Amino acid sequence: MTIILNVTIAKTTVENYDEFISRVYYTADWQQNETYIYKYYNPDPSHILPKISEFSYSLDLTEIPEGRHNLTFHAVERGYYYASFFEYYGFSANVSSQLSFTVDTISPNVTILPMNETLGVDDVPLRYAVDESAARIAYSLDGQENMTVFGNFTLPALSFGEHNVTVYAWDAAGNVGASETATFTVAEPDSFPTVPVAAVSAASIVAVASLVFTRRRRRKEATQT
């Protein structure tokens, strides 16, 4: 991860004082030590370096780890007031400015929760899980255009047969993650069962009734004998 920052610093103005920028450095929560990007000093007394009143710098930060970070810039200003040849007064001022940012280069992990491979309804509930906060959720049904949704949802009425669906999630940094494509079948319901009924003719009913009557009559004659 690389971040390029433009840093601009200007000295204050104190009447009768000779002010200049003395040091500029930054501290970062992923680094242990201070990093100086400007320091006024005179290693050679015979060659006095000019003092500066403004400072501009382009900072290129690399290898920043994932996560939330704080970066603080510090500027130190110094000044002198010469009351006389033998008397002078000095001051030092330190000002800082903090920058907070998040490094996120990892795509969300999206999982479609288990669902039946064969469903007997035309409204299919779809449940999913995302491992981080998502700025947008969408799904693609049968390879069609993505449709944005909010939370778990139910697919619209589907035709009978095989279908597939993929869920996508975008995080705040714009990284997008996709689930595996889930395949399922909407089964056509069975038709109402038909029970075969045997046909019975009127002649058969008469014959059965006649047989029952004859048997009852013979029993009566046997009793009178």
C-alpha cells in the first residue's frame, strides 16, 4: 500500500523576532521511531545555512499494514530577539497535525448458507454471511444483471427447473467479494393422484339382491318342516 501526501508548513510571525522552521518530522502508529524530513543545523560553523520560513514536501509512504492508522506531523519553530549585542531572547514552538485513515485491500468473504438443492416452492429464501461490514450487497440470478438487496432476502417467483445464484458484497473501500455459485432446482409439484374405480352394471346389482332373497326364503321353509 502506497500513500502520497503533500506537506506544507509556514512559520508564524512574531514582531521583532527572527523566526525560522527548525525541524519537521512525523510519527506513525505502525513505526517505532520518529522520522525526520527536515532539520536545520550547521555542521560547519564557517558555512551558515540559510534559515527557511516555509517548507513543502511530498511524502511517499509504503508498506503500510492493513487496518486503522494515525499519522501525526510535527513542526518545530524557533526564533530569537536580540535586545542588544550582548542580550537576546529565544523561543521554541511545536505544532502538530494528525491524519487518520484506514488501509483496506482485502475483499469481503461472502458465504451462501446451506440451502436445499431441490425446492418445491417458487419463492426461494436465500441466506448469506459476510465477514465484514458491507456497503452494498447484490446477487446475480442465472447470470443476469446484479440486483441490490438489503439483508437476507427471498428470490422472486422462479420457473420450474435448475437455477443458480451468486451473492456479491462491497466494503467501504470498494473491494468486492463473491460467494461460490449455489445451484438448486425448483421442482414441479406432483399432479393430484387418480384412484381407479371398477365399473358395476345394474344387472349385477339385481343379481346379487336376488341371491340374498332366495337364501333367506329357503331358511324359512326348513324351519317349518
